[in-house]
Amino acid sequence: MSLLVVGLSHHSAPVPVLERASIPPDSMIKVLDELHRSDSISEVMALSTCNRIEVYADVARFHPAVVDISTVLARLAGMGVNELGVHLYVHFAEAAADHLLQVTSGLDSMVVGESQILGQMRTAYATGTEANTVGRVLHDASQTALRVGKRVHSETGIDRAGASVVSVALNHAVEVFRDAQQCDLDGTEREPGHCLIGKRIVILGAGSMGALAGATLQRFVGGGDLDAVVINRSPEKARRLAGILGGRAAHLEDLADEIAQADVLISSTGATGIVVETEDIRPRDGRPLVILDIALPRDVDAAASLMSDVHYVDLEVLRNSGAMVSDEEVASATAIVATELRAYLENQQALAVAPTVTALRARAAQVVDGELLRLDNRLPGLDEQLRAEVATAVRRAVDKVLHAPTVRVKELAATPEGNAYAAALRELFDLDPAGPGSVTAVKKSTSGGDPT
């Protein structure tokens, strides 16, 4: 197996580095095309989220491929290869497949169990397919990962317990209002989301994260009134999301005025620079403002965290929030991934040995055909029925002789030494599965003699 992963995530890099290394959606296909042109890379796709940038590739040569991918990522980040390299991790072969399944199942996420990654991985696969940089290897790996991710979320409690980044961020907002004694106004026991009922919430960005924020807010307030204002560069998208939430849309030029009236600002645009400057945040006069900046790169100037009455939460803060999933649920999900990984690897080993088995049978058929032709030349008057009987007997005998080794080599393909057995077959029978003329190609001996 030649599957390779090169990347960085919240485990290996601080948010500022992740911000610099992120791949803008409108640049993704160009980046994939550049990587695909590398002599060392046969297939490639890339995943770029708010806390993870990873390149998945099928490679012909390990070290050159790592260098090529690292070089491209470093250039995108505006950093030297050595500077970015301290944050990069590399997984190869079985470890790469294991990592892919862990990531897609939500087990490697900043908030363990979040299901957004499934859609993000699906998008990465679709983009690679659109760019014509995904072939059989990445197709099989991606489809396996997506299926395993769905299974993990449907068969364990990880989907119900694992909160999205938005959910964890909103929990921070609830804590702020609780501390400010702005919850349970009627003295009754309520769900945490009650703290957000009646609060003015500005959602900056109407893309997938903005929509997720809105849906999560609706779930938090449990049917209560949601005073939401949606702001987006595209007014049409803002109006659409605002309509879904029962709120209203506002123009980007009114951002400072809307923030002045807000209790919570959730920002998740796809902008590459700061959208909310400190001067956009006016004095609060003792009224708390919770800023949940879940964009990558950041939308809000981090200096806002120093302002009075402002509670600033970004991905760096969320990173330390911990898992929202029990140890038992994680163990169940991990067991599913381990089982599915083993099945995937065994299947890949069987696929790897299949050309050798096919070539062996083709080699045998070639020898049989040659001998039958020689028989025709020696006995031109041989009865047709008798010749057919001879041909059937010979082919049956060859099939019986080949049956055991071909079945056995397929079984052994699932073992760590599987490739060695296939290599032994190729050497013993002088096979060239990838040679010209399909699998029937036979290497000529160096002496030029008849191989039969």
C-alpha cells in the first residue's frame, strides 16, 4: 500500500499556523493540480477545515512525495519548509489508512464525536474527483472512510454525545450569561439554552458554518424565540438563512451598529483577513458581549479579548474544551474503526496480489496454447474430438495444479508477508503483471531462448 497523509491539525499546530496554512476553497483545484503533476504522486485530494489541513495521496516514491507536499503547503502558508515542518505529521501505508478512518469518524476532532467532518471529507473527495486527481486508491479509501464514519455515528452514542464546535462555543456563551446572572429570570429550572432566549445574536457569515450555527441555536433554545440577525457579503444568502431562523438580514456596512445591539456575535466567514476590527466594537457599559469566532482564519481581531465586557472565544479556546463523549462511547467507536481498518487492509492486500494471480493463470494458458499448437503441427491429422478431449484434459490438469497456490497466495495476502509471497510467485514464474500486452506479457530470457 502506498497511501500517504501529510498534514497539520489542532494536535500539532497553533491556530495562527493553521490559519496561514489553510487552503481557500477557490484555490483547491489549482493546488490539487499542482500536486498531481509531481512525478511521485499518482492520486491526491486535500482536506482543509477550521482546525485541519491534510493532503491524502497515492504515491510512487515516499520521500520525494513528502517533500513535494510539504513544499506546497509551506508556500501556501508563506513559511519555509523547515519552519512549517515542525508542525507537520506524516502517516504512510497502514498508518495512513488508520488516520483517515479516525479523522472521518470524528475520533481525531478537536471536539471528539463531531459529525461535521463527514461532510467535509465528502467535499474533499468530490473536489478531488472533479479535479481528476482521485483514482482507484483514493476512491476506495475515501468511500471506506465515509462508510465507516456513518457506521460509527449510527451504531454508537458518539453522534448524540459529540458536540460540534458550534455547540461547545455556545456552551461558553451560556456560561458567560449564567455568571452575569442573566439566566433563569423567572426562577424556574431551565435547559442551558434558555440563557440564549431573548438575546440578540448576530451571525456573521451565511455559509455552511453559519447555517450550522443557526441550526444549533434553534436546538439550544428548544423552540423558544430566537432574535437572530444574519450578515453576509451576499445579501441573498443572508436573507435565506435569516428566513430559516425567523430572524432578519442586515448589510455588512451596518456591522458595527448591529454588534452594538448584540449579546452574541458568531463569526464564521470564509474571508482571508480580519473582518471585525476592534473599532467595530463600541463600549458596552457593563453589558456582556460574547464573541464566538469559529472562522479560520480568524474573522475578529484577537485584541477584542482585551476590551471591557467582551468575552472572546476562538478556536484556540475551544481546543482546550475537551471531549464531549464518554470513554465507553469512544471505546466502541474505536473498536469499529479497528475492525473496519483490518477488513480494508485485507481487501487492499488481496487487490494488490490479484494482478499476479491473473498473470500466473495467463502464463499457464499461454503455455497450454503453445503446446496444443505444437501438437497440431506434429499430428496434423488428429481427430477433432480427440484433440478437444486432450485440450480439456490438459487445461483441467493445469487448473488443478494452479488452484492451491493461487488460493493460498490470496489467503496469505492478508498477512504482513503477503507482498513477499506474491513477489515470490512473480520471480518463480517470471511474471510481469504490469507489462505490455496486458497480463500475458512474459519476460524474455537474457539469452533470447524460447521461454517455453
